[in-house]
Amino acid sequence: MDSPTLWCPSCGAEYVAGSRSCADCRVALQPNPPDGTYGAADDVGDLVELGEWPRLSAQILRRRLETAGITVMVEWTGPGGDASGTLLVPEEQAEFAEAVVHEIDVEDEVPDTSPIAYVSRIEEHLAAAAGLLDELRTRLDELEADGRL
């Protein structure tokens, strides 16, 4: 990534400079990757780019990959809600990560219509939406503190 980056000390997510807090954890970002987390590239080896998605899709895919036991790092680009996320995974997990991502995108797959799967999909979307709402609340708080609201 060419521009300076900031890191979430809690989850290890990577953000472009200009972001102030993690959209998921609501904690202040720091200039260095946290020690002992998957945010530090040295800890996971070579990273492979899976692709770039709009913010909500990237958050949902990130959670699904993590649920599958895959280490995921997200590089956010663009401002706030218009940001898109590039998902990065360790090279040794890339093949499985691709399978997880493509499983989600397959149109003709027979869907799991069980109540448990339905609730799980709703929970994933709600968790991603909650992260976006938290980010909006943080921005509103900042605007109020600056006297711009």
C-alpha cells in the first residue's frame, strides 16, 4: 500500500491514513501494527489479495473467513461509508479462502434454508451493519465535540 496506514490495536485491521477509529472495535487507531496479532504482516508471512469489495460486503466476507479459521487482514480505501476493502490472507490459506469466498458468490448453489442458517445470515448482516452504525456514531460524536453540529 502506497499511503501511510494506521492499525486497530484490538483486531489488527489496517486503515488508510485519515481514519480515526476502527469501524468494528470503535477504538482509536495507532500508527504501528499491534504486536502478536494478524495485523502484522511478519506474523503471517506473505499475504495474497483475494479481491476488493464495498465496505459492507468486505466486512461480511471478513467475518465468514475468520469463522472458517482463516487469518484475514483488510486494507480500507476511500472515505468512511464509501470505503472499499481489499481482503488479504496468508499465502498458505489462500486456496481455502478463495473457496470460502466463491461459495458465498455462487448463484446456482442450493441454499441452506434451515432456520439456523437463516438466523446466521441475519446475524452476519446485523453485525456488519452494527459496525457501520458505530462508525457513524463516532463521527457524530466527533462533529459535536468540534462544534460542527
